[in-house]
Amino acid sequence: MSLKKRLTAVGMISIAAVIIFVIAVSGWQVSEKQEDAVIFAGGKETLYLWYTDETLTSYLSSAAVTYNETHDVRIVPVLESGLEYLERINQTSLESSAPDLYIISHDSLEKAYLAGLASEIKPEDGVRPDEVYIGTGLQAASYKDKIIGYPFYFETSSLLYNKTYLEDMARSQLETEADLAEGEAAQERIEESGEEGQTLEAENTQDVVFTEEQIEAKVQQLLPATIQDIESFADDYDAPEQVEGVFKWDVTDIFYNYFFVGNSIKMGGEAGWDTAQIDIYNLDAIASLRVYQELNQFFSIDTGEIEYEAILDEFMDGKMVFTMATTDAVFKLEQAKADGLLEYDYDIALTPAIDENRQTRSLSMTSCVVINGYSENKEAANDFAYFLTAEYNDILYARTGKVSAAKDIDYGYEPLDKFAAEYEKSISMPKMIETSNFWVKLEVVFSQIWNGADANEKLKELSEQIMSQVTGTAYEEDYLEEPKEQEEEYPDEEDGAQEEAEE
């Protein structure tokens, strides 16, 4: 899975932040000179925070400076390479009980916990994590009923749409409805007058001004609630000349496709760690993938000439109405708007269901702040981790383009609030070591099905591969017979003749 990097504005906020930044980019060489670090810290205990994403540098430096001013410890962020990250944490922990805390994707938490590198979080007395963090984040940060990380920020996908196009469509429909209503009213007046043949001119509704509330309500009605609705929209939409397609998304990346099976495939339960809760091969998943396959014929997306960034550029050019996007899209669209390069308004909607009977769930990733099990400063590390993830969120998006996993955050952009709503109903990528290759294999299956392979056969093969890994023995699924589609019933000629005879 390839999540895209976001642009970010980087700047140091003070001389002290510059000093912290120099320490951060110098790598773990600081850890080898802990005596010097204590001198630098004015005798304060020094805690080291490791991270791998350089877009966090400015934010973490700022957070460290702010925290250091009012606490008896010194926080030092250390930028590390993402290659063999957890392995280096393990090695350094054995040598020096550091780093004290680190940032890592939630799907690595099982591995970290089993290696002794993640300890159960201990927020200060009176703090209830379920009142602070979005539930999906807490599930992502959990392992065997223990919360072993502080949810920091998340990524998920949702439906991005051109709001300008839908507002134009909404106005057009409102005008049509107003014309129809006036026509019906005129006809009623004619009938009430009793004068046959009389004609009454309808009032001109061309100049009727609709309120923003009326337009928004109509837009919400037009938004597709299901994949079938998107197909119906495409059939009925009178597209502007520049529109090349109604719905286009990166069908090669599982992160933008997973919602099709997110509510039917089970991988480790809600918290994603229980190997007893795996269900890949089932009728709902097969049916959902058949709908996915049919979209290839409906929208004709060439997998050989498609990528997420290019699709986002096409969306900004007004070439499509709907696409699947991750939170990074908001940063890019807002930047383009500020630069005068975006002529359209946009918004986010929840991912549509398959149909009225089958719901969807997007895939989500949560980055967590983890307290190292080897740290000798767990209490102080817990305090800073809570500060970073729950009390210092107001500039997280502005500095990094990342969206906080805490509750009740004012992100500053309404589309991000809707991404948070999508995240809340999403399913987290599981953290089971035995199924770590599931996503690569599932992405292949999606590609094969998109290009015509049998959904039943491919899903059965995938389940057998994964369950063989989990159980350690060859595993075979019983073939699932799919229910035949019900044909519409029309009375034949014989039935019709019989009905006429009875009459």
C-alpha cells in the first residue's frame, strides 16, 4: 500500500526550536552522548522521541519546546530512517534503554509488543482514553485488550466530489421543480375558474433566487448513497464539456479499493489482532467484488495508465465529478485554491454503500505514540505522549498536513471533519504478524478481478493462502454456491389469456 506524501509548510518558531531541530536531524548520535545532553538540558532528565516522517520535524520541535518550558524533563525528537526502524529501536533499547517513546504505524504494534518495545499506556489519573480519542484510533492502538499506544493521527479514504458541479445541478433541478409547481398551480387556477379554454401565463421562475440552505439540501439529495446511485448519476448527468468522466479512482491501490469488502471481510476483529476472527471467503464479499468488477465495464478505467496523484490533478481540472481520496487531498486542494489554481469548490462525503443491503467500510491507518517497554522514564514519557496527542493538536494539520485522531478537534476545514467521520466508521488495518502479506495478495486479487477473473475463485484461493499461514497447515475452503439472480416475473401469454377468460 502506497500512501502519498503531503506538502507541508516548514518553519522554526524560535531559537530554542532551532537548537532542538539540529539535535533531531543529527540522528541517534545524541543518544551516545547522554552526559552532554543532560548538561544541555540544564540538569533535566532527557527523553528521546524517535520518528521517521520528516514532515513532523517542525511540529515535534515546537511541541518539545513548549513542553520543555513547563516541565522538569527535556524532550529531544530524533529523526530516523524508516528502514528497519523497529529493529533499530530494539537494538538501541537493549544497549541504552532508549528511545523512551517513538511514533509508529499501528499495524506494527503486535510486533513491537511481543518484543517488549510497547507498554500499556498510563495516562494521568482521571483521563479516560475513550473520551479523548476517536474509537477507531483506540481499536488500532489496542492489542489483546490493552491500549499500547496513544492514537496520534490517521489516514483513510472517502468520496471527494466537485461541489460546484453538484450545486449547478441542484439549481437546475430546483428551477425545474419550481416551473413544474407553478405549472400545476396555474392548472388548478384554471380548473377553479370554471372557464374552459382559459389560459393563464405561469410566472417567470428564471429569476427565482434559491437560498444556500435550499441548494445544499438538494446537493445532499444528489450525493450518491450507493454504488448503484453513482451509476444512475452517470446515466442521467448532463455533463459540462470539460468533464471526461463521472467517477474515476486509483483502482490499483488497495487503500482506495478496500471499502468494497471492508464490511464483509473480517481480519482479526475490530482491533485487528485475533487470528480466531478471520473471514475472507464469504458470499457478501464475493457479491461486492462482482459489483466492483462491473464498474470496469461501466467506467472503463485502464489500470496501466492510472495513479492517485494524476487523478487528483484531473479532479482539480474539473475533468471528473467523483473520486476516492485520502486526507492529503485537502491540503493539495486548499493550496491550489490559495494559489488561484482551483476554479471549483469541493467537498467530502461518506463512502457510498454497495447497495441498500450491503454497507462499506474504508480502510484506515493510525500512527501512534508508543512508550518503549525498556524506557526508565515511562511516567514522564506517558505524560508527554498524552500532551502531544491530546493537548497540542491545534497546529498539527497546519504544520504537517496530518489529521489528529483525537475527538472534538477544530481542523479548520470542514472536509477534514467529514474525513474524521469516515475514520470513525472505518476498519483499521490489522496488526497480526501471520497475515502481514495479506494486503499485497489482496491487491493482486482486486487487480485480477477488475480485469475479468472470477471473484469467487480468486477470493477462495486468497482465503486458503492466508488461513494456511495462520494455521500452519494446508487449508481448503468449501466452495460457496452463489444464489442465482432473481429474474423479473412477467405473466406469459397463457396466464394472460386465462385472466381474460376469468374476467
